[in-house]
Amino acid sequence: MEFQEKLEQYAELAVKIGVNIQKGQYLLINTSTEALEFARMVVKKAYEAGAGRVHVQLTDSFMTRKFYENGAEEEFSQYPKWIVAQREELIEKKGALLWIDDEDPDLLSGIPVSRISANQKAAGSALVNYRKAVMNDDIAWSIIAVPSPKWAAKVFPNLPQTEQVSALWEAIFKTVRIGEGSAVEKWQEHIKHLDERALKLNEKKFAKLHYKAPGTDLTIELPQKHIWVSGSSKTPNGTIFIANMPTEEVFTLPSKYGVNGYVSNTKPLAYQGNIIDQFKLTFENGKIVKAEAEVGNELLQELVTADVNSCYLGEVALVPHESPISTSGILYYNTLFDENASNHLAIGEAYPTCYEGGRDLSESDFDSLGINKSITHEDFMIGSAHMDIDGILSDGTTVPIFRNGNWAF
């Protein structure tokens, strides 16, 4: 299959499987100037699929960097109202949202952590309704990625500069099942397989999970009404969409106050244009009571104190070590990809859709039910070929879920 044909399939995949655009539906695309050519292809596919109006919101890495370097200090504690209004209208019109990510993992390296943290908190506070709509799957949304030269250089530093971007393109195509036959059909089959895995976990109704690996000994309680789901989500009106492409996970939510022990990361976390790595988190009754990192420690401290609940977990996700991204041996320095090579957890907000009837709950009920609410949600990778996970039933019976990093049941 030629490169141009792969691009066409990728654009079609984003529109038809990712956000699953509907007739007359509005689509907002957030991307950067580096991805403009591909964004144009997606716009074309979206209109061909019947989209009502497609709007592209562009950022630029140079301009973003200059804002963080030279912006007035008070600007980092504010957030533009027009961006909030744009998202509010999209939700009101039941539109769809697509991110086309190509961010340089080191974009904000050297920027004062206080500026990054202040801007993150301002955005989180201003976009409360938008975050709720996304976490509740009230709108269809999806994240995909395309290479930028700086990101490609980070992933393939040993290749000649002229080959780095094309190498990353080919790697991305493989992760999203493009190359042979219909990618749309392959995704439909893949999601069916993940749904079957989620169903099997739901039938067990585990009360706890126990993780054991070098640097990790962690017990996570699960709410009685937790639900395991795959990367396939559904809006209230029944539109099925895929939030992350690629996706290899099945996931649920932990009980907010039921996490105890310690866990170490196994892959770097690319967060806010910086790298956090070689870190360990210690939990007592759900709360992170100690966080220490050899790389990016200051930013890690800001992450786990972003608000009063960012020191609790919001997601538990299972991914076998032998997943396609993991076996490729490529470290992407991009959570969209790296989380699908490894078991992972998320600091911060939980998905209400992982709780029976969670969509209809009042947020005032979340805490008593063990559902975490926060302005942040950041996945970090903990899986390896040395990880064992046991499921513990309510009667204390132990069932092997993972052995040596892979499914055991």
C-alpha cells in the first residue's frame, strides 16, 4: 500500500471510527500548524461523510513556547473566555471533537514549572463543563497523532534526520492497523475482541486488584458497581466512537480511598511539554502520600497537587506486555501510544461511565461512592514483563489476571 493511500485510510479512520461523524454534525479539530496538510485531508473526509460544519483550531509550537517564555505572569492564571465559549457551543450542538496531536515531548523544557502549573489549573477551572462532557461521553471525541520533526527526532534519534519523520509515520500506521486491507474492518474486529475481554472481567466482579513487580506492590479496591470498558464508547444518543487511536486497553475506575502500597513507573511520562521519569508513588487510603522522581520531580509535585483530588487515582487500565506497541520496542514519548504498550494508572479524575449509572449521578454523590473528581487526568505507565496481577473476589478468593506481564485468564 502506497504512503498516500495509507494517509487517506488514516483520515477516513479518524472520521468514521474515531469520532464517527454523523450527518449534519459539527466537528471541531484541534491541531497544530505542523499537521495542517493532514488536517485538510480529515476535513475533506468529514464533509464527504456528511459533517455540517468543520472548524480547525490551530496552535503553533513556536508561538506556544514564546507565550510561556515571554507572556505576562498574570496571564498564566487566566484562560480565554472565547475558548470556553467555543467548547460550550460544541457541547450544546452535540458536536464531535478530534485532536490531531504532534506535540514535541520537550516543547516546554526549561520553562518555570510555576507557569506550566498555573496555566494548567486555569484551564481546568475554566473548562469544567467541557471536561464533564468528555468524561461522561456526552459528546463523541477522539485523539490521533501525526509526526512532527521534533517528535520524530525524539523517537528515532539514531536515524538520519531525513528518515525520522517517515519512520514515525510507518510506526503510527502499524499501531492503527493500516497497511493491509480495510483499516475500518480491522478496527471493528479489534474492538470486538477488547469488548469480550471487558465482559470477562465484569463477570468476575473483583473486589480488589493486587499488583506485584520490581518497585511495585500495590492493592487497589474497586467499587462494587465498577464496570470494565474498552476503548469503544457511546454517547447518550447511541453514537459509538473510539476516544484513543490506537487503543489496546480495558479499563475501569478504582475506589477513591481504597489504594494502598507503592508503584513505580516503567516508561517516561510526557507531561506538559516535559518528561517525568524514574518515579515512585506511595499510597495510603487512596491518597498519594509520597511522590519522588529522578527526572522532572518538581513537575511531578505540581501534578499531584493540582487540586485537592489530584493526589488520588481515577483510572485502572490493563494492557498486556505482548501488545503490538510494546512488542515493537518503540518508545514514543507520547502517552497516547505508550499507555497502550503497558498496564497503566491515571492520576486525577475518574470516568463516571465506568460506574453503573454513573452518567446520571450528581457530582455531590461521587465522593461517597468512591468516584474521584479532579481538574486533571494523567495516565502513567507501570506495566512490564515482570508484573503479576491478582484479582481478589469479595470472599477473598484470588484469581490470576496477569502473569509475567500478560493475560493469565
